[in-house]
Amino acid sequence: MACDENFKRPKNHVPPLRRQEGAWARSDYDKATAFAEHLHEVFTPLTSNDLAKDDVIASYLQSPNLLCFPLKAVKLAEIAGEIKALPKKRRLQATIC
């Protein structure tokens, strides 16, 4: 047992942040909000001059992903058969989950 286990560890001090309007963000919520506003401002997409290309990209991003196939229907008997085919140790883990 180490002799320093019972000592209280000092808290890490996080200084306040200055918001865009000049006020100080002192609480954790205010700091998170100020940081989120900063990230929102920094990571804005660049403006584009080609609106047709933007529409093509937007429609592609809005379409369902073709690589994710829908799940097929499975019967309960098929699941039970797969669990029975597992080794006994793995079978217990599968029934607990």
C-alpha cells in the first residue's frame, strides 16, 4: 500500500474562456457553449460557385447508403439452432446477452 493513497489530489483548474461578445464564460456549460460556437464558426463549409454540382452531392448524401443491405427476416428456430451449435462456454454467454 502506497503512503500517498489517502491524500486528496488537487483539481485541475480550467481557466475561463472569453466569448466572442467579450464576456467571460466561467461555468462548464458556458465554456462548452463558447467552444461549440467557435467550432461551428471554424468548420463551416466553403462556398461553391457550381450549384449543379452541389445539388448532385447533396442528393447523393441524402440517398440511402447502398452498401448497407436490409436485414433479412430470421426465425426464432434458426437463432436457437445457431446457439446450440456454439461450444458450451460460448452458449452460456450468448444466452445471457
